[in-house]
Amino acid sequence: MEYFVSLLVMIGLYVTLASSFNLIIGYGGLISIAHPVFFALGAYATGALSVNTSLHPVLAIAAGGAVAAIASFMLSLPSLRISGDYLLITSIGFQLGVIEIIKNLDFVGGASGLSGIPNIIETHRSLKFAIALLLLAAAVVLFVRKLTRGPYGRAIRAMRDDELALSALGRNAMNIKIAIFALGSGIAGVAGGLYAYYYQYLTPDQFEILQSAMILTMVVVGGMGSVLGPTVGAILLIALPEAITFLNLPSEIMGPLRGIIFTALVIVFLFLRPQGLVAPRAPEEAK
């Protein structure tokens, strides 16, 4: 039973991350893979506050989300004036740079990790975290649906499809980019806060490039620009590696195998079914 509850925890966590990333890359068309950095910043901010202060867990998690949203400006303000491959390269550099900074900060444990994060739930711990994360995931999916199917959502899609035409209509495309970047990053930070309290131990290795590949694969396979696509992709990509574990392969094979699976799925879907498992609805259907 504990095993399946822990799967629900992971599903809730990654549905939240994939849906918030979809807001940036799927709806906004902003090719950044630095999403795990904001997940990490939310986790580390929450963890550091819980270890060093008596701040209430809810406030610590909210602070983690705020730190991630504010940190997104460090990437969005200088880099969103460019696009495509240049933005992708910038996001990779930003992710690697932030991870290296975390590895050298003693007050968050450095390369050895941050430990001592308090246990905030004593009884039925995993089940309560599963419920909290599933509720968060449902709230994020509903929020993305509400946002993208309203007037602001149409402006986001217009910015993605033809930024020059949007500017000609008097809308500021840069403001829209910064706003959705901050929203997606803040949601990832909140997920990071719950992650920190659940695992009670953080290391920089938990937020490396493999996390970027995993979240990107969930969005691509599920369907970029689709409300339910990231949910489907997250469930599939959590269940598939877990199914492989029943093959009892050696650990030195399992790690690389997961990376190969994620890469192969992205390539296959980009060429054979670029719309993903759940194709985005046409604008007139999304009203």
C-alpha cells in the first residue's frame, strides 16, 4: 500500500511540474528547460526556512514559491528578448550556474545536501502528502484551463504564434512572457516546497538536467498546449519507469535506461505525433 501511495505522491508532484512547464513552453512557446531550477529554488528556500526558523510550513512553502517566481526574473528579463535556440542555450547555462551556486552555499548544505528538514506530519504521512499534492495538481490544471481559455489565454497564444501582430494590436508581448514565466516558475517553487517536506533531504543532484528531460518528455508526450496533455504524460512517465523496475535490472543499467527512454519518447513523438497523446483544442473549441 505504501508503494502505491508513494506513486500517487510522485504523480501529483510531476503533474504540477509538467502543467506549470506547459504554461511556459506549450502555451507561451518559450523554449526553456530551466524549470527544475525553480523547483529546486522553491525546495531549498522552504527547506532552509524550516531548518533555520520557526516559520509555519504553509508560509515556508509560499515563500519557496515566491523565491522561485522572483528568481524567474533573473532569467526572463535578460533572455526573453531572444528566442528559439538562443533562449534554450541561455536556460541551460542558467540551470547549470544556479546548481553550481547551490553546491557552494554552506547554509543550504552545499554539495553534501540539506538535511534536518522537520517532519510536519506524524500520522499517515505519505497518504496526507499524496492528497495534498494531488489537490495541488488538480488546482494547477484547473488554473491553467481557466487562464488559457479566457481573453488572456488568447493573448498568450497570439504572442506565441505571431508576436509582431500582437504588438501591432497594442499588447506588450514582453510583459506576457515575463508574467507566464513567473507564474510557471512560482508553481514549480510551491511543488518544490512540498517536495522538501516530504523527502526531508535535498541535494543538488536531484535537480540536474535529467529532471529537465523528464519534465520536457511529459509535456511533449502528453501534448504541448493541451490542458490535460501534461497530466497524461506525467502519469505515463511515472508509471513506465516503475514498471521497468520489476525487471530487476542492475542499478547501473536502470539509470541510463531511464534517460534513453525519455530521449527516445521525445524523438518518436516529435516525428510521428508532434501534437502528443492529447492534441490541443482549436481556439474556437477552447472558449
